[in-house]
Amino acid sequence: MSEKFKIAVIGGGPAGYVAAIKASMLGANVVLFERRELGGTCLNRGCVPTKSYLKTAEIIMHIREGKKRGIINDPAASVDLEKMIEHKNTVIKTLTGGVESLLRSHGVTVVRGEAVLESPNVVRCSDVGYNVEKVLLCGGSLPVCLPIPGSDLNDVITSDQIMELTKLPVRLCIIGGGVIGCEMAVAFAAFGSKVTIIEAANRLIPAMDEELSNLMFQSIKKQGITILTGRQATNIVQTELGIEVTVQEEQYYFDKILVSAGRKPDLSCLGDIKNNIIVDRGYVNVSDYMETSVSGIYAPGDINGISMLAHAAFKMGETSAENAVLGNLHKCDLNLVPSCIYTIPEAAAVGITEKEAVENYGRSEVITGRFPFNANGRALASGENTGMVKVIADAKYGELLGVHMFGYGVTELIAGAAALMDQQITVHEISKIIHPHPSYSEAFMEACADAIGMAVHLPKR
């Protein structure tokens, strides 16, 4: 056995590295195990690199639309994928290097290699056993592979692989119209690929409010992307015409297929005690304190499936660390986790959808307000006037139940809405808060005013 640690963290992604730092702040000696890169999927293959690609796509769109604003340029902009990968990797290296420096500054011992639980108090990595008091399982997640014949072909790729392509696919098929699928569709369409989305549900981003789904559909279709909703790919085969995908007995041909059907927990870190930890439908079961069925073992982040978002993982990681070091004192409240889609324009939401509100409270107990960006001065002046802000509130008191946004920069605006919801500020109070003019943020205030019939910048109902 090597040195004894109070806290062992398996996995250096958003839940893991934040938990390790927090535990160290609270006075524990901490060891963190990571088999790949610090920062996990988020920093290396997910959240951050995709935003680098989407920013490039946004710049291309602005160049092509420059003529409308009197800018004389060459609208035939194209991308150099190798240069784009180089830029993306520079961003990743900066952030992962920052995570490594943070861990070092807090005295966290980082061990590289595959780590598994040998017992509740022993972690084994590279044939070395580490004696520990508490363990945080932060194994993260893996891309879901669909059981479609032919899905193992070389040109069928996952979200982990698409940002390593050095040649732009002329015809790109994306199976899955959720967050990842929509973001990659927008990016590669801007780069010049002819993109088709196949989504089994009857609408894009099916987990979000239906009005946002409709706006996303209209926006993506306008960008020249083909959308097949309510349909499933049933067979994939390599032919002389390209990769043939069968969708309800119709054949379509592509150069690459991206499978973006979501992610599943990576349970490899459970090791020899996997039979002792309760796993439900592939997810590690945890309490409100993020503790598993085995005392002293916690499982924050994607591995528990409560909310597979990096910012939710941050919160779960911090809470797990506090409870592991100090005892189970803090429950992890994930009721107001913002969901963001970084398409162009963006979508963002926090709280419940209108459908959920009506189901929970009844139609007469729910009020809604909307404000379109085509009535917002800043949006019009910027040429970013697609979309709207929608609020859902309790009719009796005006308490916000949900906020749903589609438009430019709404992934930044949603944080303000989440903060106000957390403090239980009502639509009555928000409608009286002075917002800067002209600003996109005014649309949120106006939507709250509209919910109570007091929006000055909308026609009388």
C-alpha cells in the first residue's frame, strides 16, 4: 500500500477535479486518478471544443451576411479543418493546463492511470493500492452506440471523433436531433457540408419546451439543413454511392454519419465492488447527499444520470466533497439547472416547460408571457432578431416556474433568470427592474411584464 488519503477521486472531469479541489480546501489530503486527460469529456471532446467550432461557424455566417450591412468582402468563406483543429487544441491545452495548475496549487496528488475500487477503502491503479477513507466515483460518461446494423463501419463516428476530422464531409448524416446533433449540424452546415438530421422523436430537442423546439426547427431548416423527424435509421451499409442509410424503407447516401444519441455512464471505475453498489438502468443510484448505497462512496456527475451537464457536475462534485469530508450535511439541489444549446441562434431554459406546468398546476393556475427579439432594439440593430423569450409563472403569486429563450446570446441571459428564480423573485418584481437599453436582456423583463398584461412594448392584448 502507498500513502493513505482521506479522499480519493476517480476521474478528473468537471465533477472530479472540482470535488478534489473542494475537498482539499476543506482540509483533506486528496488523491485524484485520471486515465486520460484532465478536464474530462467537457474540456477535451465536448462542451469547450464544440464552442470553438461553433464560433468559427458564427464568423463564417457573419462574413456571408456582411453585404446586408454594407460590408464589401468575399462571401465565399471556407474553412481549413486542420487549422481549426489546431486552434481548438490550443484552447483545450490552455484549459486542461489550468486545471492541472489548480490541482497542484491546492496540493491534490494526481495519479495517471486506470483506477478501480478493490474495496470500499482501497483504490487500485497501475498495480498500486491506495488506502483511502472516502471515495468519489466521477467516471463520467461515454457516447451511446445505437443497435443499428452497420453502425460499426469506419465512417460511422461519435461526438468524440467528429472534431478530429481533417476532411470536410460533403454529405453528413446526424442521427439524433438533441443538443449535440443540433450543434454539430449548424457548425458543419456553415463549414459547407450538406447536413441531414434524423430524429426518432416528432420534434428536435424533444426534452425542451415545444415552442423552443419549433423555433429550432425553423432556424435549422433555414440554414439549409434537412430534418427528418419522427423517423428512425434502421440499417447502414457501405455502397459505391457512399454510406447508405435506410430510413423507413427509404435510402439516403452520405460520406460520414455522426451518431449523437446521447451518452451513458462509464461504470468501469466500480471495479470489484460493482455488485455492492446499486445501479438502476445503467446509472449509479445516489441519495440527495450524492452518496451511493455503500457508505462512504459518493458518485457525482454523469455517472449518476441525474443531470448530464458539466455545470450540474460542478455542483454535485462540490456537494459530494463537502459531505465526504464533513459528513452528510448538504443536499444537492438541482432543481434550477440551466440547459443550453449553443446553436446559431442559441436556445436556453431553466425550470419547467409550459406542458409540465399545466400538468402540475392546471391551466387556470399558469400564466405565460412572451417577448420576440424582432421587437427588441439591440437585436434589430445587430441583425440578430430571430427568436423570443418566454416565461411561465404561477398565476396566483407570479412566481417564475420556467424561462425559455431562443435567440442570440441567450445562453448568457439564462443565468440571470436562474438567479432570480432561485431567490423566488416574481414576474411582478422583475417587470419593475430597470434593464439597460438597448440590450437583449430587456426581452426577459418585457416577457415577465407580458405575463401580467403590462408589457409596454407589445400591442395591447
